[in-house]
Amino acid sequence: MRKQDQLSAYIHSMSKNEKRFFKLQASVQGSDKTFIRLFDEMARAKTYEPELLAKKLNVSKRLLAYSKNYLEKILAQSLLLYNHENPGVWVSNQYRAANLLFKRKQYELALSFVEKGLAKAFYYDMCDIIISCLGLKFNILQALSKVKESFVIREQYNEWIRQWNMELEITNINLGFNRLMTGAVKNGPEFEKIEQREIFTVSEDKLISPSVKIFWHEMKHYFYYYVKHDLKKSIFHNRGKLAVYEKHPQLLGALPHSYFSALLYTGSLNNELGNYKEALKYATKMEYVATHKNKENIPVHLREYNTHTARILQLMALCYDGKFDAAVKKISQLRKDMDKIQSYHQIIIRYYTALAFFNCGRYDEALEACNELNSGEKGLLPEYLFYGKVLLVMIHYNMKNYKVLPHFVTAAASWTKRHQFDNAGSKELLVWLKKISQFPVSGHRQFFIEFGKATKQNVFTDYTRTLALLKWASDNLNEQK
């Protein structure tokens, strides 16, 4: 995004109250109000077009550029003044005021300001500001000849420096795990060795900073999930993160992403372990926090994203647990916001929509959802696209459209070959479906029995989606008795 468009995007993101406050602040500036007229025009336009704006404002391009730079400066000042009660802004202002007073040798007053700043900095666990404030307080106490007190502050300062270094080390490790998650690097010995590092073996009670505790649990989760594939230990550390937030709820506003991530992983991993009621509990809590907890000033886009994610997690848990009627109700919530939902989430919704309608016997609606799934953005979540094609075979089988089964099985096989899709068990599944499509209905009972046995022997390793197939096989077995 161009710098000019970034300014436009910021202006469009401002609330009515923020715009009103800016206008009040701007009105006391110099006599030239071109920058205010520029603000109004940019608030109306979608992008920054200098030629068009210069014409509308009847100014030269040079004056327009000057006005734009001045507008950026006043907007920044207005933003800080409007958010003066924001903890980070408030503590920074206290520190700056204390530092200016210290330079003017107003030590007692400086000490009063820095102590107020420190109290709030400790409460919100602002590690970097705590270190700055402790350093300034040490200097003030030295200037006041309060040597013993200054030595206590120095110890505190050194301890917080250690916490800061731990946070930097953990952050560096977590960045490595993020590269592993995105596929930028492969799992290897360097990730196994993390277990031997001192920061990994340190006990949680040695960590003073709640934020460091959150990042430490995050590191442990990444290690056990992505390196060791130990889901239970991963859940343990995600719950550990949530416990820190329960004890320090004020951190939700500062670190909302880590909080929602912990709820998401705890729910998703419980789904994988078959603990569907637990998964639903965490997904429901995630939706509640995203839709109700606004006093922490969680950004709107983050609340919207996590509301959708929580509802998708609920949809999955309900489908896995066989609560398909409840899943259909959840689908209606998600469909209202489909245009706001990211493409890869739309794919997941469409698959589970088709699955829920299929299991409710609403085959036409299931077919419609499968067609939407196949017409969606290509290249995203191929495993869902594959199982969507498998689901088409299941739908037509239940609709007794036996003649079209070979066509849909062949289409699925061609798709896997064309997209080089080779998930464990996918070839075996296609072989089994091919038998179903080629043999008379009278012989299908034996094939369903074979599928049940293969599933129990873990031939199909994508267990969560294989559950849908297993239920289908079981239902058909019962019908053919």
C-alpha cells in the first residue's frame, strides 16, 4: 500500500468521536486551514489522488504535499491526546514528564511522576517501560542521596533486564516455530535441541512477568504440537496461558491474539482427541469474549475474525459429535457474514455445511454446498476440496443415483492426480469408492464392512474427516441388514 493510501486508510478507520476531536484540535492551529479541507476530502475519497485533490482544493501540488505532511503531524498529535487515558500512552507521558523534571533538578516531583507511572506499568506488565522507569527512579534516588533505596531499585532493574532478555530469547524461538508452521522451514534437529535450552527447562515460578509466562507457554505449546506431536501436553500449556490471563485479565487488551490463539488451539486439539464437548466449551467461550469483552478495547477486526473462527470451531465440534441439527443452526449464523469471512474459512464452512445437510437428509442443500465448495478459490486447503469430492459420491449414493457414481469417483481421482494430492489414506479411499461405484448394490454390504475394518486399523489417518465416512458406512450397513 502506498504511503498516501495508508493515510487514507487511517482516516477511514477513525471513529466519529475521533474525527470530531481532531476537528476541535485542528481548529486552534494556524490561520491556513487547507489541511482540514484536505482531511474532509480524503474522508470522502477512497484513495489519495493528488491531481484530483489539488483541483478540488484549488491549491498547487507543492502546497498539497505540505498540507498532507502537516495533516499527518496533527493527526498523530490528536491520536495521542484522544487516547491519553490509554495505559501505554499514559505511562509514557508520566515517564517523559518525570525525565524532564529530573533534568530540571525537581527530584521530589520527578519521583512522584515516575512512581505513578511504575504502578500502572507493573499492573499492565509493560516490561520495556518498567525498565526505563526503574532506571530513571534509580537516578532520582541517587540524586536525593537515598542510597539504600536506590540499591533496592537497582536489583529490581537487573531482575527486569533478565526478564526482558528471557522474553527476547523466547520471542526468537517462537519466530522460528512460526516459520515452521508456515512451511518456510522443515522440522529438524535444531527444533529438537530447543528442549535442552535453559529457557525451556526453567520453571514457571521463576518468571516474574506475566507476559513472559504467556510467551513461555506459547513456546512449549509450539514445541509439543509441531515437533513432538504431543497433543495433551500442548493442551496443558495452552491452558497454562489461559490461566495467566485469568489471573491478569488486564493483559487481554495488550495481548489479545495470544489469548484467542490459546482458546482456538485448546478447542481444536480437543476436537482431534475426540473430546467434542470440551472443544465446544472453549469455542463457545472464544465467541463470548470476541462478542462481549469490549472494555479491553480489543480491535474490531480482531473481534470479528475470532467470532467467525469460534463459530467455525463450534460447527466442526458439533459435526464430529453427530449433532447435525445444531450444526445447521450454527451455519445460518456464519452464512450471514460470508462476505466478511476469509477465503480459507469459507472453504471449511462450505465443507461442514455440506456434511451437516447430508447427515440431516437434506441432500439438495448438501449438493449446493459441495458445488459452492468446488467453485471457490483454488489452491487453498486441498484436503477439504478432496473430501468435498468424496462427499459428492456419498450424497449421490444416498440419493440412489448409482449410475453417476463412477463419474464422481473418476473426477475425484483425476483431481488428486492433477493437483498431486497424496494425503495418507487418500489412495486407499479412492480404491474403496471405486469398488462401490462398479459393483451392484447387492454386494455393497461387504465393502462397507471392509471400510469399517480399515478405519479401525488406521488406514485412513485423517481421522476427523474419516468419522463422517465411518458414520455413512455404518448407516448403510444398518440399512442393508
